[in-house]
Amino acid sequence: MAKILDETPRPTLKDRMTKMVDGLQGSQAWASIFRPGSIFRKGYTDSPRNRSYVVMNSVLYHLHPVKVKRHAVKVSYTLCLGGLSFFLFILLTVTGIFLMFFYRPTDVSAWNDISNLQTSVAFGLLVRNMHRWGAHLMVLTVFLHMARVFYHGAYKPPREFNWVIGVVLLMLTLLLSFTGYLLPWDQLALWAVTVGTNMMGYSPVIGDQVRFVLLGGKEISGDTLLRWYVLHVLMLPFVIVIFMAVHFWRVRKDGGISGPL
Amino acid sequence: MTEIPEHLLKRAKAARAQTSDAPADADAPAGGGVAVKEKVASAVSAAPARSGPLGTGPGGNTQRLLTVVKSGSIQDVKASPVDKVHTWPHLLAAEFVAALACMSFTFFFSVFVNAPLLQQANINKTPNPSKAPWYFLGLQELLTMFHPMIAGVTIPGVGLVALIFAPYIDKNPSNKPEDRKFAISLMTVHLMFWAVLVIIGSFFRGPGFNFTLPWRDGLFFEL
């Protein structure tokens, strides 16, 4: 009678979890997603070989080498400013795509769309805030990154050309911020852009033409809005991504980051 | 042609003296000549006289010293050791933390501070003052002082060109702050110049873009 009862103890929750995780990590699907050396793979151990694989066998290898100079990982040297600029760019892309779902770049609907986004879209106000503050923050980090690079003399050979690309990136960042400024189509946007484009109109010889091309007319109108919208969401991001790719590639080709002092 | 190191010359001389002593060859070099080329010629010509196989050296050796190449004369050796660490985890962990901190700052700031949204744009109603975005306020401030051709074109144009060509203008190879006092001073003055202009334009300019004090008249500034 007693023999019928199973005397093995019931598996605890912990045992079941372990078994489930093992089963998942051992599955073919899992192994096909995470390449050898990935920290998410079954049986990952911390060894020099695996540390190399983490970078070498992942898409990160496009950005980082397997090893970097010891002084390069000191936060006090770079203050992470370049990396944070890139991160903010990604954050702005993600929040910007969200905003695009609720926005039409015409003088009739633009302001109403933003207003509705803030009042009747879930997380609309929060995402718009993050997009705006992130944009100001990115201008700041890019600018500080430039100052940091200058004070470290990191623009000196062989990194001269990467500095030039960096200045172009700073200009593109300012342009991205400035084109985004108009899009809410409120009084702040309209008049800030009026003042800004008037300043561009002072360019010698071609000033009026530059202003005309930028505004799509003699003065700011719905045409300007469409024009700046396309610049802001498509053209300038496209251009800046190309320059960023070259910028990051040159960092590695020029022998990693500069220094130590 | 690089000079042959002293110790190699001595060794060659000693070997030559040894070979010329042991077999009584007539054509062994006398007096220990220095040139290696002569030695080669003598070795080749001396070989048939001895019992060794054809083409061997005086001691029966089958190799000979043709020339001495110092390291660095052909190949540029840059093998100065560099202290390196693995990107994972040392760099990636720091980057991850920085990204997380940056995102949480943006997130919490956005929870508590709303982006401005004023009245709908109206071309017929000019707000007073009208200000450019903050990073252009330095320029707008300059425009109150100089002719547009100078403030709007010449000064920022020269500044931008100087910035772009900085690495080609600054020929000083050192990156040590103590060697770059001029460059650092110039950049600091330049940055401070714009920072002060931006601050004045942002906080100290009120209606009509006239000078105000923010603690007296309030702020005329929207981000």
C-alpha cells in the first residue's frame, strides 16, 4: 500500500524555474539567436576568451574593438559625452517616431495635433517632453564633447579629419534642433524661426535666395512647415547618420580614442 | 648601410683566426681583415681545397653572414606595449550605466517639466520680445551691437572656419596642457565669449530686446 505513494519530494519553485530556464536556453531557437560567446547563452562563463567573443560575435563589433586602451575606459577622461550624444540621438529617433504617428505638418493641423497629443494620447505629453528636453540636452552634450576633445588636444594628427567631421556633426545637430523648433507651430516656434531665418538672410550675395529656399517663400507659411518637417524627420537624420558612421569608424581607424595626456 | 656591431666583428675575426691557424691554407686572409665581403670570397675560393662538400665555409659550415640588418631599418617596429582591457565588461558596462543615467534623467525631468506650447502661430501677432532658439541667442545678441554683415556673417563665419581648420592651424604636436597654453587660452576665451553672449541674450533681454534684470523684471525666455 505504502509503495504506491511516490516518495520523491515535490520539486520546489526554484527547481522548476531552473529547469525551465535550462530548457529555454538549451533550445535550438535560443541557440540560433544568441551566437557563441553571448552572455545570454547557456553555460556562459567569464573567461578572457568569452570576453572577446561577447564583442567579436555580436553586432557591437561594428562599434567597438575587442580590447581598448585602459585609460580609455576612465569616465573622467571622456565624461561619456560622445557616447551620450549618440545615445540621445537614438532616444530622439525613438520618441520622434512615436510623435510622427500623431502629427501632420500643415499650418491648419500642426498645432492642434500637438495639443491633442498632449491631452488625449497615452504618454503623449511625456514622450513630447522627452523629445524636446532630449534635443536640448543633445545640443549641449555635442557642444561639450567638442570642448572636451579640444582641451585634450585630441584633434591632432592622426585625428585631424575626424575633428572636421565632428564640426559638421555639430552643425547638423544645430540644424536638426532648429528645424524641429518650428514643428509645434506655436508662437514660440514661429517667431524663433523668423528671427533665426532672418539672421541667415544676412548671408552675403545669396542671402535672399538662401532664405527663400529655406522658407519655401518670402515668409514663413505652411510650405515652410512641410519643408522643415521633411528636413527634420528624413533628410537631416539621413545625412547625420552617414557622418556619424564615418566619425565612429575613424575613431577606430585613427587608433582608438586619444590620450592619455 | 648600417654599421656592423662590434661583437659580431670580433666573433668573425676570432673564427677567421681559428680557421687560418688549423689548416695550413695559403689563401687564408692575413691580419684579420674587416670586410665581410672579402671573407665570403675567400670562403668560396677556399672551399675546394678542403675536404668538405662544395660551397661550404672554412669550418665546414654551410651558412654565412651576408649582412647585418638592424631592427627598425627595414620594418618600422611599433611594438611598444599598450595596456589594454577587454571592452566587455569594462567599457560596455560603463556605457550602459551612462546611457541608463542619461535616460532616467531625461525621463524624470520630462515627468516634472512640460515642454512649452504657446498659442497657435499667428503671423499678425509678433510677441515682444521675439527670440531665436537659445543656441542662436549669442548671434542675436551680436546683431544688436554690430552691422548684420559683421555680426551675422563675418564673426560667426570666421569663428566657424577657424573651428573647422583648427587641427591644420595648430601645428603644436603636444597634447599636454602645459605645452598648449596659447591654444587653450584662445579656445577658452572663444567659448566664454559665446557663453556670455548666450546668457545675456537669454536672461538679460526683455521687451524690445532691451537690457533687463531677470530678478527685477522676470524671465523672457522659453526653451
